[in-house]
Amino acid sequence: MRSYTKWFIRVAAVYLMIGVFIGSDMAGRKDYSIIPVHSHILVLGWLSMFAFGIFYYLFTPGMLKLSKLQAWTSLLGGTTMPIGFLLYIKAENAATLGVFIGTASLLLIGVVLFVLITLFDKKVFGPKETGQQLQDPKTATF
């Protein structure tokens, strides 16, 4: 799952940059009409994707197929949902609403799968398979 870690963190970094640019632009123009999009980019794009990346870096899930599905739906939904949201805010009609609901649903599936993995995958919080024995922190040498 290390390859997903790399992609989650890369996507998160791009979202951070996009969110900062949008925030700077809004402040400079004093036009705050897309604050919801800005917020979603930072919370769902930057924070959630970064958290998923750190999770897959620290833990090795046993549910590999479910984890891969979670990664793909989260990456695709997280990438497309803010665009769908922006389209809907700028042109409220049935087509843009459908795009927004579709992309948001993809991200929602990724979040639900993440919750399932953290709750029911016994390998996630089980002992590490490093072959090294845990040491008492008081006697460990670094």
C-alpha cells in the first residue's frame, strides 16, 4: 500500500496549493462566493488525503482489495468532487447537480470503506510483521 501513500500525499500537497491560491484570490478580490469550494478543497483534499496517506504509511491492511477500492474511490472522488461542487455553485441546474452528486458519492464510498477498514480489518492494528521484538522504551537504545 506504499504506492497509495505516495499518491495520497502528492494529491494532498496539490490540494493544499490550490486551496491557498483560491484563498489568496478570494481575499485579494474580496469575493467570498466560493468559500464552500475552498473549504472542501482544504478539508477533503488536503487534510483527508494526507490522513489517508499517513494511515497507509503507518498501517498495513489485510483487506487488500477493499483498501485498493478505498484508495481509488477516495482519490477519484477527492479529485473530482470539488470540481463538481464548483460547477454546481456557478451554474445551479440538473446537470451540474448530477455531476456534484456523482462525484461526492464516489468520495463518500471511499470514506465509508476507510471506516470499514479501520473498524474491521484485524491486521491494521495487530502486531507488526517486522521480525523485530518490541523493546521496553526505558531500555531501548537509539
